[in-house]
Amino acid sequence: MLALWLVTALAFWALAALLPGIAVPSFDGALVTTGLIAVLNRLFWPLLTRLFLPITVLTLGLATLVGNALIIMFAINSVDGSSPSFGGALAAAFGMAIVTMIAIPVLGIDGDAYQLRLVRRRRRRLRERNTTDVPGVILFEIDGLAERVLRRALDDGHAPTLARWLADGSHRIVPWECDLSSQTGASQAGLLLGSNFDMPAFRWYEKERGELVVSNHPKDAAEIERRRSDGGGLLAANGASRGNLVSGDAPRCMATMSVVRDRTRSQSNEFFSYFAAPYGFARTIALFLWDVVLERRAARRQRKRGEQHVARGGIYPFARGAITVAMRDLNVATLLADIVEGVPVAYATFVGYDEVAHHSGITEPDAFAVLQLLDAQLERLERATLEAPRPYHLVVLSDHGQTQGRPFRQRYGITLEELVQRAVRDGSVRAPAAVDEAWGNLGATLTEAREDDTLAGRLLHRVTRRHVVDGAVALGPDREALAQKASAEAETTDDAMVLASGNLGLVYLPDRDERMTLEQIDAAHPGLVEALAGHPGIGFVMVHSERDGPVAVGGQGRRRLADDGVEGEDPLAPFGSSAAAHLRRTDGFPHCPDLLINSMYDPEADEIAPFEEFMGSHGGLGGSQSHPFAVVPSGWSPEPASIVGVEAMHEVLRTWLAESGLEVEAHRDTPSAAPAVG
């Protein structure tokens, strides 16, 4: 610590000499000033974080630099009587954050030690209650990472912590297969609640209610959990949910979409713990700004290579920085606190890789760079287990993968909405704007923080009131998308509804309130099914026939799913041996669309043609998007020969937790209401 004081004093002296509006006459003065800054941070930082919290969250942490600048101005004035400019003090604050970020690991100082000491003091009684020899389990989800991509990252050195675990025999890789709806909403409902029944995509339409359901909208996420929870989810036994879409019935949650407005379970006070350590948050700010620079550089490099790409400008670089850095660090800080407290089981989602891979590609350097930084967080958690009141198992898993491929519109010059419009005889077609997963996560975090019954929460409530849609904070493109959703639900329409979830398309026709059969569709819209199935960018269209039951229709043939009879070429041949079973299950959903459309998949190029504007996608069938993984302790019992479906993976996880002594029991006296539909 003395060495760190000397280094920061030297850096501060140099910054004062270089920056206008700030002056420190001698190194002795810099030494005293930095010492005073440290004391002031220790005494006044908790108060400043509470005062700055609303603005800090809205500005993705940049407002914290203002607090640092004010402390620097006061310290300089107290030592030598000079009055530095605010701009100079602000620049010095940012420079000191970078210096501290670099110096702490170089000097071998544990950057988490200060925060862990705070947690130990604040949660001493809880630590005593959780002191046991029964191992706890931390489930670290890397959203969107396929097993195949993980193995390549291991081979190329992008995941050294995971590679070490596998090399020393402490862990093993367990491959599994998710459902047809290969996306976070359906996967997490299955993993954490044990059921993802009637979730055909990330967004779907419920004809009888006239409403869109969006998995990452707080109101809809709460309804998704209400329909599927029996009170005994994976985290019900005093567990913790961090940054997830559903809670797994955890009694304590943070930034969990389904419970952001449930004050009995949502812990927005965790924000104060995160902001309480000036070093930790200053590090986050510096890394956030650096990530913005990296994103702009990666986008420019992609354009120079002449590659097809999706939009990466505007405010997106800042949204990416918030997801890959700020949200990541908030989740890790909370998991560190869970470990030090001795929480029995915690599940946290890290969406940074998924977000970057969407825009750049699943094996691009900037996607692997995000993965490497996530791997570094595993080492931090591993070190923290030495401070825990119980042993811990660390588990890394994904909920689905991604498959590479240029968007449908870029390949064929037409959108799915336009293609359906051409083929529909009467009426118009509408495609509500998609709600982005990244913006949804940020909105959920703000929604939770603004509901906190503190001065900071009330101020944030006031500041964000113009950004609230249907009771939740909506930012960026999500504000328009959710406003469209609310508008669509408020009026009756005769338009056909077209929704996209990666390379999975859903078409709901207005001719009937219930799901239409193939024969009814042919009568109302002759040639519609053939026009869609015959397009080169579409692999198959699933529709339910009165005579044959569910049928997958392709451009050169069809497959009856009831008896697997094939006429002509089998349209499911490129999609794997489980494709028919996945489609049969989805056909049984009450809210299965009239037409379920899956894009083409080229096995040789390993590419799809997503209906959304992404380079890496998931949501349907085809390629590695259906093949996630789990890295689990080698001492756990062998897994089944094949694990197909997230509900099956949920049962495997429950078995492993039970083997560790963590029996999952309901924490509520009364189970949730039964599903409203189905």
C-alpha cells in the first residue's frame, strides 16, 4: 500500500504538471494531497455515492468522476490553498483512475480486498449462519456461447482460467442441446424454473388476448414466471439471482427482469455496495470508455475489410460498453459478496459475449476479447472462495449458442415482412420493432434502482419518468419498440403479425382467433405457404394440417411430423436428428404461430440467414445455436448420454445440487398460480 501511495503521488504530480488549471508545486505536496484524497474517499465516498447514484446509473458511471473531481479540488485547496479548475480536476480524476487500475495488479495488490472487507463487516451475522462444510454453487452463465466456439477459444488461449480447470482435472465439459426456441427467455425459464412450455420464441403473439409477449420486458417476464413457477425453482433454497430474465424462485434478486418491481425480493441496495469502493468503480469507468474505443476500432476494421456488417454506430458503442463492462462488473461484485456471505447457490447471466457476437460474428477477435475478460472474472471468483464461510463449486454454462450468417435482408434484398406482404392476398402486414436484449438489461437495472425507497431511488424515479413504458424504463431502440407494443395492444387490427427471433420467424394471421390450419390458410391466402417455403432463404415452414397434423414444408418436399413420412426432399435433413422432435413439441404449444418459419441453413458453410440484422444469431434451428455447454466439477456424477432440452438440463442440475447437499425446496408458502393458458 505504501508503494501504491508513492506511485499514485508520482502520477498525480505528473498529471498536475501536464494538465491546465491544476498545479501541485512539489512531490511532497503531491504525496500529502494524494494521502488526503485517500482519507476523504474513505470518509465521504459512501455519502457521495448515494447523492450521485441516480445520475451515475443514467450516465453509465461517468458522473462518479464528478465526485472524484470535487474531492481532488478540496484536497488541493486544503494542502496549498490554490483553487484548481473543475476541468483540470476532472481530467486528473480520470487519469488517476487509469493509473490505479494499472498499478494495483502490477504491485500484486488484490483489488477486491477492500470490497470483500466491507462485505464481511456488513454481513457478519449472515456469514456465521452460512458457515458450513456443505459446498455452495455459483452458476456463471455466458450468454450465447456455443460448445464448439468454447472449444475453439480454449485451443486459441482465450479462456486460460477454464483451460486450467480442465487441464488439472477439476472440471469437465458437458455438452447439451437446447430447444427449438434457442434463446435466453425459453432457456432460462427451463433451466431455472423447470418449464419453458408455450414459449415459441423470444417474442410471440397471443391472439385471444391481443397482446405481444416479450421475454425481456419486466411485465411480461413476471407473467412468464407466474405461469411456470411452482415455488420450487432451482434457486428457491435461499439462493440468489443476478442479472437473469427469471428468478428461479430465488428469495434475493438483483437486475432480474421478472422481479424488478417486487420489493420483497429485488435488492437494489446492492448498487450501493458496488459504488462504495472508489477504486472498483473508477476501474469500471476506465474500462467502459476503453471498450467504446475498441468497438469503434472493430467496426472501422470490419468496414475497411469490405465485409458485410450490421449497424454499429450511434449510441450502440456506449450500450455495448455498459453491457460488457458496467453490467459485468456489477454482476461480479454482487457474486463476490454472495461468496463472502456464503450464499448456498447463485446464478448470474453475463450477456457481453452474446451482444458483441451479434454485431461482429461469433469467432471475431472482439468477441473473443470479451470472452477472455469474462474468463478473468472466474479467477476473481475463485480467489474469493478462499474468503468464504463454506467451500464452493464454480460452474460455467451457456443457455444457447449462436450461428454465423449474414442477415436475410442483406442476402436477398427483402425482409421477411415484405415477403409475407407479397404473398398475402388481402390485408396488410406489420412487424413490430424488435426489443433488443442489451437495452432490455439496462432498462431492467434502471427500473430496479428507481423503485428503491431511498432518496437516490426517488431522484432516479423522477429523472427517468419520461423513459417509462408500461411501468418499466425503456432506453434506446427499446423505447420505440415497447411503445409500438403498447400501441398495438391498445387497438384491434386486421393486420397479419410477423415477428422475428434470430433465424426463426412467426406469422400470426388475423382471419381467426385460434391457430389456423394449413387448409384454412390455403383457402384464405392461396399460395402463401408455397411462396414462403419456396424462397431460397427459407429452410422450412411448419404448419398444422387438419389431415396430416404438423407438417414441415420445404421448397422441394415436405415431412409429416406425426409419422415422419417424407414426400420429395426432406426439408429437415440439414437441421439435425432432433429437429422433428423439437417441431412436434412446439406444435403442441397453445401459442404456436399459424406459420413457423426457419431460415435456410448451409451445413458446409455453417451459416444461417437471420431475419434480424445480426451477424451472429440464435432463436431457431441450424448450427451451433442449439448446442450450449456446462463446465462442471469432475467429481459430480456422470451426466446422461445425451441431454436434449432445457427442462432435461434443469433436472440434471437439480441432481447435481442435491448431490452437493443443496436440496431445492420452495421458499413460498403457496405455489404460483397455474398457467393462464395451456
